[in-house]
Amino acid sequence: MMDVSGVGFPSKVPWKKMSAEELENQYCPSRWVVRLGAEEALRTYSQIGIEATTRARATRKSLLHVPYGDGEGEKVDIYFPDESSEGSLPFFLFFHGGYWQSGSKDESAFMVHPLTAQGVAVVIVAYGIAPKGTLDHMVDQVTRSVAFVQKRYPSNKGIYLCGHSAGAHLAAMMLLADWTKHGVTPNLRGFFLVSGVFDLEPIVYTSQNVALQLTLEDAQRNSPQLKVAQAQPVDPTCRVLVVVGQFDSPEFHRQSWEFYQVLPVQTLCQGEWKASFEELHDVDHFEIVENLTQKDNVLTQIILKTIFQ
């Protein structure tokens, strides 16, 4: 590990002044969990995700392991409300976290029950994690998964993208996507960016980069924080919600707040990107998603209100 002080970044960047040890600590979400030890928090998160997915597959109408591309692991699970015509629904796509190197669609169907119960189709997306997959390739895969849903269900009532942690980064990159390459413009109506990382430069100097192998150029190219101000709004009614948990680390708070602030002011003034920021009380990096299994949870309700506004 290197000390990042004096690496040559602008002095206004707070992480530049941190020791390598402190930077590592800031970007290790499980160390900030108050209610459990770090390892137990990770185990609990995985267990809740597996249980929710097992239940969803057993009790919900679904299409499992549907390929959105030819690559290994390029598959989605689609869960439908019980009484529905499959296509004419709002679709909620979820991109799991795990620092682009762990996690799976097979343990990520947290929100299937409360959302499908209210008439929303839920799509859990798999992508090729590191070290096998590169970040550029993951962004391309997620882009293609969104295009796939639009092509398969062209009469959808809106596509809503939600990502957690690394998945929030991948969802945010869809604000920058060039859809002309994919021959379709998805009907994007909302983004829910939950405890995300939007400026990847600090990650280059943490142990997370052992698997990712990001160069500084890779990090900058894949940092929505640095590029979103030039992006064109996908739809005048599209909402962007940036969410962070009270017990996320200070760096995760900074990442979410600064990304929210950089969403184009000129665009917001024209009423085109309706951006908002929420700090959710009394939840950590993992509870914020675990609680999506509950219909009365604050974030579940925000999601449903946004979809059915």
C-alpha cells in the first residue's frame, strides 16, 4: 500500500491527505457497521440476500437466467407481479454491490416481494466481476442489460435503475450511456443510487484495486462524478435519487453528496433532471439494502412513490 499524500491530486480532495491506512478504512464499509462485527455484517447481508432470492424464486412468477448477451454470466432474473400482462409494467433493474469483485444476482433479490406486490416487475442483473471482468466490460454489460429489457418489453411503463455500492456506480454510468450504439433508447424514468462510489480515483490506492487493476486513466474514464455534468438528460421526467446511510463512512457520505451536487445545475434549473439527496437515518451500508425486503421500509416507500407518482 502506498501513502497517497503528495501523489499529485488537487489539494481540495480530502482523501489525498489521508494515510494509506485511513483511506483503506474509509473504503471498507463493513468496518463502519455499529450493530455487528465486520465479518458478521457481511455474513448477515449475504444470508438475507440468499433467503430473499430463494423465497422470490419459489413464490413469484419469474424468468430465471435469461441471457442478455452471449458472454458467460450475462444473464438476468425477471420477477413479475402475480396478475399482470408481462410487458406493460414499470421495470425496476437492480445492480448488486461487492466492489465489482463479489456478489451475485443469485443472492440479490431483496426487493422482489414488496415491489412485485405493488405491480412492479423486478430484474436482477448479473455482470462479470473482477478479476475475470474489467470495469469497462462491466459498464458495457450493464448498458446492454438495460437495452435488452427495453427491446424485450417495449411497452414498459418506465425503466428504473437501482444500484447499491459498486452497483450504484454502474447505474450512474447509465446517465452517460450512448444508446445509439444499442439501437434503442430505454424509457428511463428514475435512478436510485444507494451508497455508491462515483469518483473512482481513491479506489486505485486501496486494496480493492488488487483485483480490479485500475489505472488512474481507467478510474477517471469510469468516474461519473467527473463526466456527468456534460451528460444530456435521458428524459425530462427522469428522477435521480442519491441515497446514503447514516452509518456509511465519511468518504461514502462525501461521494454521494458531491455526486448529487454535480448533477447539472443548468439542467436542474430547466426542470429536466429532478435530483434529490437522502441520508437514511439509523442504517449502515448493508442494512440500507437488507431493509428493502420490507414493504414499510423508508427506501422501499420512496421507490414506490417515485415509480407511481
